[in-house]
Amino acid sequence: LKIQAQGAQTQTSPVGGSRRMLHAVQPRTTASPGRTDADGGIKAITASGPPLDFSFKELRSCAEIETEEPRSGTLRRAGEAAAGSDLASTNGALKTSAATMPQLRCVVRSVTTTVKLNNNMLETISSLPKALEVTMSNPLIHVQWLDLSFNQLVSVEPELLSFKNLKALYLHGNCIRSLPSTDRLRRLPKLLSLTLNGNPIEANKIYR
């Protein structure tokens, strides 16, 4: 991401003579396409927000999270504006300050990337993608860390493949007996961390 701000310093890279910006502070976030208004440029930066935590809620069905209050994180309520509208809602304030300081403006938007459903009584997560669509913004894209440990899941269900950006998946402490069902997790291209200890499949001779 290249951002040209007023008064910013540049440095020539020794490879190819390309130019890059030097920033005093560079946040560890990813930037989404920005908008430009009449008074100056506006960039929207996406940052990971607090986890959506439904742990220790005695949930028996994923559908219950649609009405359950989480321990942390924010539910998307019915009628709430779509993701990205917060940028439009802050444009007025940004335009006012831009009149006196005509430079690039950044708007940070918090996005939920972690969902905790550990220590419940879930026997299936077949309805999880649908339930999360109700409670958060774009879960199939944004969820990267999913904790389903200490439930009563008996297999690794195909619905988990809906979360294409999943990097960490906790399934320890369940009732998973089918080792072949775990093979489908190979189709999650970004998965880096997986836990399956504390399941009956540990007794399988080819486990691990």
C-alpha cells in the first residue's frame, strides 16, 4: 500500500529504484480501498476487533447465537448498516478538519475475525455459517480463528470449509471418532493451526 501524504519523506530502494514511504508509526492492519472526497483523500483501514465470544453459554444449537448476548464482541443487529458504511458516516467530520489540514485521512474500521464457541454442548455446526451471517459482517470472509473445543462434536463437518480464510481451528476435547472426516480440512488453504487432542480418534494407530 502506497500513501502519499503532505510532507512525507521518501526513500529510494536499491532494487529497481522504486520509491517507498517512511512512516514513524505503521499499524499492523490491512487497508481496504479508500474513498476520496472533494477536500482530500480518505483511506479505510481494517483492523481486527475483539473476539465474538459465546464460550460457556451452554449452547445446544448454533442457531442460539442469533439471540444470545456474547461475552465480548458486538453483534450486528437487525437493520444495521452494512460493513463500510462507517466510513460514509464520518465523512462530515473529516471534511471539516480537511478544510484546515488538507491531507490524507484514514478511517479505521473494526472487523471481527475471531469466534469462540468453546465449552458448550454443540453436537453439530451445520447451521454455523448461517447463524454467523446474522450476528456479524461477512463471516465467511472475515473469520480467521474459530474455537469449537470442549463441545460434543462427533465429526469434522463440511460446513467448516465455508470459512476460506480460516487460519486457526480448535477442535480438542470433542467426541470426534471419524479420522477420515479430518482429511477435508486439507481444503482450507490458509489453515496453520489445528487441535484434535482429547478426541476418540487419538486411539487410532495412524493418528498423527
